Amino acid sequence: METKIHLVKQFTDLEVWKKAFEISLEVHRQSLNFPKIEQYAMGDQIRRASKSICANIAEGFVKQKKSKAEFKRFLQMALGSSNEMLVWILYCKELSYVSEEDARRWYNEYLSICKMLNTLHGNSK
């Protein structure tokens, strides 16, 4: 049995980045349907938090060539934004800005992203 090894050459090769990017696009699109009063408050906040996960992974990835500690620091910031998203999703669900089904799916996606970031952080020596 042949084992296929996937080399990570750039941040877009990271599974956690791919997952975070996909869900951030969905969050962005759906947040544009929030009530007008929330477009510049909660809508803007969840768009920024969801995108910052991807941006921090990307920025940290390039900085790891000089410093593994920098990469870990950026992974910590991405993890912070992932946890922030868990809170915003609960607000979105309770205020009926997203369906229960979408909220549950988003919540599970961000929990998974948190676990992946923790693993990546722990493996970055």
C-alpha cells in the first residue's frame, strides 16, 4: 500500500486554512442578509473575525521561515478568532439571524477549526 505524502509549500495547502476560508465565505455571504441595524455591528464583526483566521494563518505561515515562535503566535491569534466566532454564532442563532441548522453547522465547523489549530500549534516546534 502506497502512502501519499502531501507537502505543504504554501498556506493554501493547509487543510485548516482551506476549511476556514470556505466557512468564512459562507459567513460573509449570509451576514449580508442580516437586518440593516446589524450590518455595521454584528455583521461586520463576524465578517472580520472569520476572515482574520485565514489571514493570521497566512501571515504566520510565511513568518515561520524566520521564527517558529512567530508562527505559533499567529496560530494563537487565529485560534482566538475561531473561539470568537463560536460566541458570535450563538448570538446569531439566538437573534434568529441564521437558522438553527446553519448555526449548528457553523459552530461545529469552527470547533473543528479550533481543534486543527491546536494540533498545528502543538506540532510547530
